[in-house]
Amino acid sequence: MGRGRFYMTESQIERAACLYAKSVGMLAYKFTSPGRAGVPDRIFLTPTGGVFFVEFKCATGRISALQKNEIRIIRKHGHDVHVVWDFNQAKAVIDEYL
């Protein structure tokens, strides 16, 4: 049996990132917006009043046209949106806001 590289699923990356955010005092809310497809997966709230959005993708994932458009709109309104592809990247984004 060959040794393949292990990749986390999108939900595993999201779960790990949310647990890490909680451990450093952040809130991580699941973001759904009825009637508006393509919104980022989570809104993170920092203990100091910061807010940022994260779209989670796994190594083989892709960003849809709807997601690209929503990210563009949110950024145009002055908010930070990050697309992360693994836990280490998610952790780095969270650490940026500490």
C-alpha cells in the first residue's frame, strides 16, 4: 500500500479552525444568508471588535463564480474575506487578528 498524502476535508479544516479560534477567544459563527447563495462559510468576531469572513476549501476544492462575486461585494464594502485551503493557512489568518 502506497503512502499518499493526507488532505483534510473542507469540513475538517473548518471545524479545526473554529476550535482554534474559540481557544484564542474568538467567536466563529456559521454564515448562511437565505436567498443569497455564495456567501462565505464563517464570520469570525475577535475579542477586540474585529470582524472577518472565511471561505473554507479543501486542497481539491474550487471557488464558484457565485462565491467569487460575493467575496468581491463584501470586500467592496470594506470587509476582510479570506479563502483558506488548509488548517495552517486558517490558523495564520486567525493569528493575524489577535
